[in-house]
Amino acid sequence: MIRVAISSAVFRDLFGSFPTPVAVVTTTAADGTPRGFTCNAFSAISADPPLLLVCVDRRSRTLHALRSSKGFAVHVLGDGGQAISELFAERSDHKFAGLAWRPSAVAGGAPVLLEGTRAHAECTVERIVEAGDHSVVIGLVENAEVLARDPLLYQRRSYAVWPGVPTPVR
């Protein structure tokens, strides 16, 4: 059987055809330097135990830090988080300059952003699986928080806020 893969342009069009939530993944390098990137490829895997995944481009400078730190935080961005998304999409060593954050006590000191987020999950690395030009990082959620803020969405190079989505009361 001959397999014919679609072009990367068609693949991008396919996944650009619907809005996705916007997240920032943060971790720390071996020397304690905070690292992070904007991510739209993340998902829940399991509720018991609580597992999630994030997909990281193998060329990402954050991937090496993720491998060594064994902990990371995923921040689902909310209304007002567009500038944070754009900042973390850049290749820069100064992404955390001027940002309010605290080190996670349960995720290897990964930076937990204090502004612009709707929710965050603090995770320990369970496994990393190689998949094409990305690595799939599976994390055990050790701590999480959901805030009352409308979620930020991204589609075809544009941001929008999805208003009126209630935050569950627990």
C-alpha cells in the first residue's frame, strides 16, 4: 500500500480552519533560567490520574529545559493575554522581563504566570514521546487553578475572546 501524505500547507489549512485555545508553557533550564513558549497543541489525556500533553517543536530552545527540569506549567490564556502569547511566540531570552510570576513548588520551580491567564496547571514530566518534528510531553497535573476570565482563542493569525463562558464553582 502506498501512502501519500498531504502537503504542509494543506495540513496548516486544516488545523487553521477552527479556533484553538492559546496556552503558554513554562519551565526552568538547568541553570534556573526561566524558559517558555506559546502553544496551541495541548490536551487532556486522563482524569485518573490527571494527565495532559503539550506538543513541543524539536527546534524549540525550551525543549531541552523541559527534558532536564522534569517540571512545567501550562497557562491557558484569557482576555488580555494576547500580548503574552505574542511575547512567548518570539525567540528571545528576555520573555520574563517585567512579567509577574512565581516559581512552582510542585513543578520543578517552573514559572507560574500571575497575569493574563484563565487557568494554569503545574505538572511533573511523566514521559516524552517523539512524534515527527515534535516531542509530545506528558505531564502529571500536581496543582491547578481556574480563574474567572474569558478564554482567548486563536484562528488564522487572529485572536478573539470567547465571552460569557462561566467558570465552574468548586
